[in-house]
Amino acid sequence: MSPLSQAGLLLINSIGSLILLIIVLRFLLQLVRADFYNPLSQMIVKFTNPILIPLRRVIPGFGGLDIASLVLAFIAQYLLITLIAMVAYGTAALPWVAMLGWALLGLVKLIFNIYFWGMIIMVIASWVAPNSYNPALILINQLLDPLMRPIRNVMPDMGGLDLSPLVLILALQVLEVLLINPMAVALSVPGGLILGL
């Protein structure tokens, strides 16, 4: 692969991944009813509204879920995989139908990664800056709380030591082994094509 192609892949991967992350965060933050007035929430809303508002006219929500955000994230993931594959392999070699499965797998993997790295950030922040009012840490805490609360409710009292982050990280790793890895094998995902696989 030429240096120009490598540079193109780097740019497509970096910019596309950032856009995709913002769209998925929009869905997840709405799902957990995170603070709308948080500065980071406002940034995410302003970034996604120009595409999301027209899309919502066509795709309504269902059961409190913002389906339009999910569809937009899926489309963004599909386009990202398509652009990466076009630069890496050329348009003639693209299995267009198979990439639908790859896009879905990439989206699920991204959601797992958001929760995994969010948990790591919260653990480190609890040591370095406990009780911080940083807007990013507040949003991460609001995102993780619905998963952490049931674990804390069943965990025995450890004398002030909270092991629920460790349980959640382990649960995410087990789910990844049981769900994502077999899906990747079944879809015959080429190495490095989907981010993080």
C-alpha cells in the first residue's frame, strides 16, 4: 500500500470514528436520560441535529428509543467501512451485502468499547480526582450508572471498597468473547477492516 493510501486510511479512520462516536453517544446519552444542559451534551446535540432532525421526520422513535440515532449510526458505520475498504482494496473487490453485517458488528463493538473505556476512565478518576465536577466525568457517570446500580445492589458490603467496576469490566469482556468474536468469525471479517476487531 502506498504512503498516500496509508495517509488516506488514517484520515478516514480518525475523522469517521470521531463522527461515529458522537452519533452513538447521542443515542446512549438520550437512552440514560443524561443531563441535557451539560456542555458536552450540548456539543453532541448541536453536532448531530442537522442530520438527525430531518431523519426523525422519516424514522420516529419507538418505546423511548431514538431509532433515528441508531439508523444514522448504522449508516455512518457502513459508510466508514465502505470508504476504508475502497481505499484498501478498491471498489471491484467490495462485498456490499456482507458489509451490512460488518457495519452492525462494528457498531456493537463500538458500544462495548464506550462502556469499557468509560469504566476505565471512571476508575482512574475515582483515584485521581474523586468527587470531580468535570462535565465529561459527570456524563460518563450518568452513562454507566444504569449498569452499575444493579451490580452494586447485589454486591456484598466490602467496607467501602466498590468492586462493581471490576464486575462490569469482566462482564463486558465475557460478553465480547461470547457474542462479538463468534459474530466476527461467522461474518469472516477481514483483519483490521472493522475498527477494534
